[in-house]
Amino acid sequence: MTAIKGPSLADLRSTLARQVETLIGRVGDWSQDDWEQPSSNPGWSNADTVRHVSERLTVYAVGVEQGGQDERPDFDQALPPPPTTPLVLPRRLEEAGDRLVEALGKTEPTELVWHPDHRFSARTMAAVALSEVVLHRWDLTGPGDRGPEPRAARLVLQGLFSSHDDSSASPTALLLHVSGRSRMEGRPGWSGADWHWDIPDEAPVG
């Protein structure tokens, strides 16, 4: 396995912005029927999946904005009310993505930020957010390309799955493998639905 240097916050941040834009472009003209179709997430529709992504990006933005606080923020208060129609979801996704990208741009890479379950660097938060966008894009069924773009997939691998990263493998296929979505036969690292991130810089919470 070939060791690869991890990505910078600037690279993760710019790629996150592009991937949010790509996802919005995919779902922006969906019909009501498209939104109601089941996604690859068991029990989730396409609308549920995109709502989840927009809510996660909003939560992550709060975690970055309030990273200097001594206690974990009340993330639930930051979430907007559930949408009355899925047709507003592209706009919510755009707003959440813009907010997070802006917050990351004002934060040093090693600065600690809050996640609902973790305490880690802004750089790791950018990788986590990028993984949400590219993996849940794969989970969406219906019109448009699902596959994570190789460059974005590689950055997620370098940021969150470094122990599995291998420059000889397709980054798209490898990311889908280690995140339990599409198995590469004979390849280690398959955990199925029990996959988890390899957080590189988890900080203790006093």
C-alpha cells in the first residue's frame, strides 16, 4: 500500500463547494415523483437523503462557527423546520453548503471544532462534510450520475480512511467499498453497514 500525504483544508474546502454545486445540479429539476423514490438508504426516500445532507452541513457549520466554545453547541436549535415540500431542498442544500464553506474559510486547519459526536480539527470537519456529500450522492436513485468523482473520492479517502487508501486502486470504487456501499471482492476493509470513519485527530472532551 502506498502512503499518500493528506489533503489540505483549502483543497477539501474548494472541493466541498464544487461537490455541493454538483449535487444541487443533479437534483435541482427533480419532479415530486423523483423525490419520493426510495434511495439506497434503507427506509429513506431521495428527499430524506438530501434533507439529511443539508441538515448535516448546517450542523457542521455551527460546529465550526462555535468551535472556540468550551461546550458542545445545541445543534438541534440550529436546524430549520422540516420542509413542507421537497422542492425547497436544493435551496436549503445551497445555503447550508455556502455557510459551511464560508465558516471553514475563516478557520485555521488545526483549530478544534465541534461535531455532534466528536471533537476534531477543522480540516477533519471538511473531510467529514465532503464524505457526506459524495457518499449520499451515490445513495440517491433516479436521474443523473451517482458516482463520486475520483478526485473527491480520493480526498475523502486521504482525510478519513487513510489506513485503507491505496494509490493503485480506483478511488471511487475504494471509497464505496470502505463505506459499505459496493464491495470489491477480495479487498480488505469491507464492513458493510457497520462502516465508520477513521477520525485522524480526535480530541478529548473534558
